[in-house]
Amino acid sequence: MENSVEEIFQKLYCITAQKGYYADFNFIDFNALTISMDKINTQINKSKDKGIKMRLWDGEKFLEYANTTIDYDFLKQKILELIQTADENQKLIKDKSELKIDRKNLSKKFSSSCFKEEINLKSITNKLDNIKNELLNLDKDIVNVRTLIRQKKEYHIFANQYRQMSQQISEVLVAGIVMLKTENGIKTVYKVFVDNNISVIDKLTNSFDELKSDIIKMKKAKPLENAGKYKVILSPKMSGLLAHESFGHGMEADTIIRGRALAVEWIGKKIANSNVSIIDFPLIEGKHGMFYFDNEGNMAEKVYLVKNGIVNEPISDIYSKTKLGLNSSSNSRFESFDHKNYVRMSNTYFEKGSDSFADMIKKVDDGIFVFDCAGGMEDPKGWGVQIQGCFGQRIKQGELIDEYYDGFSLTGFLPDIMKNITSVSKEFEIEGGGSCGKGHKEWVRVSEGGPYLLINEVILG
Amino acid sequence: MEQESSIIDEKIIHFYLNEELKKENITDWKIDYYHTKQNNIYIEQNFKTESILKSERKEYLITVYKSFESKIGTSTFILNDSSTIKELKEEIQDAVFISSVSLSEKYILPKVEDESVKDDHIDYSIFYNQKVHDNFDIYDFEAFLNEKFNILKDEIETNNDEKVKLKINYVEFFNSAGFHKLTTSSGINKSSKNNSTYLEFVITATDINKNEEKEHIIYEEISDLLEFNFYDFFKKHLKYAKDTITAQNALDFKGPVILTGFAGPDFFIPTIGDLNPFILFASAKLKFMQISDYQINQKVLNTKKDHLTIYSNPFISKNSASVPYDDLGISAQKICIINDSVFKNHISSKQYADYINVLPSGPLGVIEVSSGSKNEDDMYNDNEDKIEIVSFSSFDPDSTSGDFSSEIRLGYRIKNGIRIPFKGGLFVGNVFKIIEEMYLSKEQINIPGYCGPRTIKFNKGKIVGL
């Protein structure tokens, strides 16, 4: 490139500002190296996603253009086309509105501490191979295992007439997945860890005992015979999923604008006991939902979705802030440069409490400790909870007993579940992380985790 | 000689890859070139446009191979139309190293003279709509959508009454046109075009007396935009939306469960993830991994009522799951996967075909399921209480065990001939077991990815209520 991306953006936003239009610009250069091995194959893949998006506000809507071509003359032509369209639209716009933009000038560069770390292919491949062989030996009924390490590096530049920002984020994800033959067919147990450096692979190495224990549990697991209401303890992973999937999606302001969020009726109202708070916070180093600023140049900040049991303000982007008169939040994200910005969560979790996990178990006379699942689905309109493919252990008379269930779902009406949270643990972890979609698309990386939760009543089936 | 800062093109990529071939650093290569355009329109409440996003991607997915005596190494990397020769050279060097450590059991890459690569039998025009594709840059999708909105607004007015009001919460209308070119070092050179439309919207029904709202969500992939019947589509979904307002909570139920609407095809091609496991087990890869124990000419599905006959058909005209060749250039063919519940053929890439010693099948196409023994009317016309499910939040059976537990977005309890709508609850079971007592309708439906019975009846279904 003759001009750097920053220089190109600077020239372009000068053009749009001169014409009196707000415009913003994003450049993404995403690279990932994945090493994956199972019994049969070793695969090393590199993936890449690189391009820019320009967005212009015509007074009523965004006009956006995204491309892999990074050339000033080409992009200038495109921004002039957007301006021309915006000019033509002025005759048709009835209610022109000005975006609620933060006009504070900011010029910042951020970089994850391990961004320059490179994977030594030979040594990591050997290490993964050793882990794979150890996993294969964990149990005679294992039909296949997969070990995986993925190093992602994301370079992001944002610019508008007030801000010029850049961030370099790195992340390393490791996974050990075991497929085993059981009486009820092929089942899977796994461990996933995320951090910003390669030493996270040691966590996988140190998890063999846990995996072995999970294998034994899975082999014993049977379908939950009686669907119905249960007292449950949710693991950190499960409490993270509840915070994110079941609650958080309803607090995304663009969902509220679309008239699809029941949460709007609860803002300012009590939904849970005072020991319950839910937070969204992007700036947790090494966690899967981490970033320094969002795709609209807003600096990462902690937002309470629920504070001491009271439903707080939703997370938002420029469009929804403008329409709903909300305060700032740093939650405008897109899946890739050629996708629209949406209001998205990052690291969303219940704030840790003061009770102990061991004490929670003792409080349960008959219930289930739900410690894993396949995933969940949001229902912001109905606030129904749908968490599927759950894996759990029976609790009887205050003790975990040798009885396991899998393949069941956790469901119910979210406010009912929230008001039934009686204990929140001091033990807290955010490990692993997956992708979150809006419906069945628009995937962004988020983390899952939090404290253990004791809930008096949920529906399992 | 081009400068290192020069932007790459196909010719330059060929040159540098062939240099590595000459040095015997690699033994084969392939290039997938993708050129994709999108035109996306985002509408919020009251049909107000929130954003219009146009985009274009030009990317090269480059794979190098290195054959050894009993192993083959591969490495893939991506470049785009802004990448330089310097970047290309660096990536090739990395790929040369990676292909010496990223190893699989050996398989033979296809060559241009192979029978399986020949494509005289393929009409490439069936895979896309020429009018939309070739005029994509100038096609006025906004005007098209506004025209359809007028139909929708009229239908909303028709459906609104003093008890129930309907409105649209949002619409997302995505159109794409793609071009793909595959070239390999062995001389394979194929290209294809495709286009598709994705429509997502939410209708909210309000009970005016109770001031209560319920929503009905639609995700629809449309293969042929110009042939799609928007009128019938809107009419059907407005009716579903209206029914959600009177929908009760699901109750426990054991007995006949009928899947129709969205839910019927979902059973065979789940909305998220892979295929239904009993089709997925036809994969040669799963056979090789000993996850599937399917044996050719053995009965693999324990169906006692209607038996299953399933094809992979990549030639259904303008169906977005129809494709002319796979990722190595093996030509598409119609394959019988299961015939009368007896397993007939694997779906296999060249790699796994070599591993289990079968012929490669070419790409997976549209899942085509043969009609069953009953008319839809016959499925309903008995005195038994039954459940009808028209849509799930997501039907996602476990890909290895076949267990499922899927939330019902809209269903009907049919009792004494009266249909009572309900929402929520879970349809639970195992795909391998539930098909033991299954009937398929004679009436068929043709949608992206699926061509088969519109309605499925399971005699022994189970619903877990709220």
C-alpha cells in the first residue's frame, strides 16, 4: 500500500466531514494459526480475514461499503458514491436525526502483551501429539480424540473525525476433545482453555485427571428420567451461559429498538435478590471476549446489566444510543468487516458472591449440579431460557452422589429463575469461550464463566 | 520481474507455486478463487431502513501438498486482492514447511483426466439465476424489497382485526452473487456461479384486549429470488404469527407428533450444525474414524412403518445446495445414500474414499428424501390426540448419539379435531429411535438444501411441557 491505512482513513474522513456527514472507518486484519490433530490427521491451517468498512450517516440511516481492496483512489471513489447517495436522500428524508457521538478527541494505540509471540510449530506440534496420545490412553472406550491449539491475532484500526485508534489483540485457545463409545452411543467430553499466551497449553496438560473423571461420569450418564422442576447448582460455565444467553441478549439495545426485548419492561425494577449482579466487561486480558475499544471507537468499559438485583441500563451502539437516549457503552461489534455493526456482549458474567460452593452443595436435599452443556439459544422477547445438551450430577442430602445425567435441557421463564437465585459463590472462573450469534448468524467471540449459582427451581427436561 | 510490493493476481500466484514444484518443495497445489458481492438491507420497526451495506470480497485460498511414501502433507493460506508478492512469497515458504509436518494418511489427488473429474453431464446454468447474478451491481434490491413490502402491508391489514394487531419488528434482506474458480497443478480448471437470498424477519402479534405481545421469527433462505412466491410465504407466516397470540404453554405429551412447516425439513437438515445423524453417518470420514458403523447393503435404520430412501442430489435447479464439483474438482453426481432404510453409498471426498476403498462421491448436494405412504390428510384424520410442530427455535440433534431436545417455537395440540396453538416445551428423543414408527407424506417440498416430504408423523413422540 502506498499510503498506510491510517493515512487513507484520515483523507477519507476529511472528505466526509467537509460535506457535513458523519462517517467512520474500520480496518481488520485477522490471522489465525490452528494446529489440530486426531488419530488420523494432523492439520495445520492458517486463516485470514482482511478488509475495510466505511460507513456514512445520511441523517436517517447508515450507508455502508466494505471491501478487500485497500487502495486510496478506489476507496475515495466509493466514499464519493456514498456521499452522492446521501445527497440524493436528503430530499426524501422527513425526520433527520443527528447521531449521539462522543466528540472527545482520542488517539490511542493498544497492544496485548503477547501479540508478538510466535508459535514454535515443531515444539507445539510435538506437545499436542503427546497430549493426544495421553488422551487416547485415558480409557479403552475412546474412539477418537482431538487436540487443538489456535493462535489468533487481530489488528484493528478505527477512525472518524474525532478518533484514531488501533488495537492488537492476541489469543491462544487450546482444546482437548474426547469421543467415546457408551451404552447410549458416541458421547463427547472436552476441555477448552483461553489465554493470551502459549503457556495456556499447560492448563490442558494439567486437566487429564478432570477429563478422566468426566469420561467416567459420561459413561455412567443416562437420560434424565423425570422432567420437571429441580433445585440446581450451576457451574461457572453454566452461570456464564445463563448471564449471556438468557439475560444478556435481552439487554442489547438494538433488540429493544426492534421491539423484541421483554427486558425493557424491567429496567429499574427488581428481578433478583440483592446478592445478584450481572456485568459485561470487554477489558479482561486473555479472555475470549476481550477488546480495548469497540467497532465505533468507544473505549471498553464495565457495564452493570443487573446491579444488586435491579435491572440496569442496556448495552448499546451509536444508533440505539441516539434513538433511546442512552449513555455510553462499548458494545458495537461486527463479525467481520463486511458485516453490519450490532450491539453485542463481550465477557458477560454474574459478579462473584460470598458463599462457598461446598456450602451450596450442603444446602441441597435433592437436586442436580449442572456443570456442562452444548449451548443455548436466546429468546429476548419471551425471556425463555433454553440451554441444551446439559450434563449434570445428582445431589442428595447435601452430597454429590454417583449418578449422572446428560442430554437434558434447562428451561423456564428467566425472571422466575433469577428470583430463585439464592446463593452466589466466591469461587469464580472464566475459562474457555465460544462464539455468540444473533439468531443463527453474526458470530462474535465471547467468554463464558462466572461464579457457581444455587437456584431453588428451574425446569429440566 | 514484478516488484515485491506489487499486488498479486492469478498468473503471479501460478508462477511462484510452479517454482516450488520445480524445486520439488511441493508436489501439487490448488487455488480456489472466490469473488463475492453482497447487498444487504437492514430494516427496523415501521419499515424504516437502518442501514444498507454493499460489499465485495476477492480472495484466494491456496493449498499446497507434499506427497511422501505413505503420507501427504497439506497447508492452506488465504490472500486477497490487496496482497503483495512479498506476502505471497512469505506464505508459500511457511506453507512449504507446514506441508512437511501437517500430515495425513496418503491419498491420491484427482487429475484432469480422471473419470470422476469429467463434467460433460453437468449444465452449469442451473446453479444460479442469470438475471440476478449478471446484473447484481445495478439490480435495485431496495425497490424489489419495497414492492414486496407492499404485499406484506396489504396482508397485515387483511389479518388485523379488533382483537389482534400484527406488525413487523425488523427485516434483514441479504443478497449475494458469487463466482468461484478452481485450478490445480494437475490441470483441473473449473468455475461456477451462484447466488442466493437470505430473508429474516420478525412479526409481532398483539392481543389488544390483554395488551400482550408474542413474536414469530422467520429465517428463510431463498434460492431463486425471482421465482419465490412472496404472497403465499407472507400469508402463511402472518397466520402463524396470529396463532402465537393465543398460544398456550406446552404441556407434557406422549403420542403422535407431526412435524410440518419449518419443522419437517429441520428434521433432515437441522438449522444449526450438521445433517441429521442418520444421514451424517453415511460420511466416509465418520466410517473411517469408526464413529459410523454403516455397512453397505445392510439395513441401518430400524424403520417399521415408512422406510427411508435418501439421495444426495446436487442437480436440483437453482437450489443453493446444488453444486457442480467438490473442493478438489470431483464432479457432482446424484448418489443414493439410503434405499428403503438400507445403506447404499457413502458420501466421500477423495481423501476418505481412498481410505475406505470406495469411489469418491463428489460434493454433498440437496438432501432428497422419497415420499412416504400417506397423504397429509390421512396423517391428521384419525381420532387420536396429536401434536403438530411447525417450527423449532433450533433443531440440533447430537451429531454422534442422535439425542435431541429442541424447543418448540410454535405447535398445535390437536384434540377432537380442534387445533390449539402452543409455544415452548421441548420435543425430546433420539433420531435413530423415533424413526422406528414414522410416516412420511406423499406431498413434497423443495427448499434450499432439502427436497422431500413436507410432513412427517412420528407415532411415538414425546413433548416435555413447561
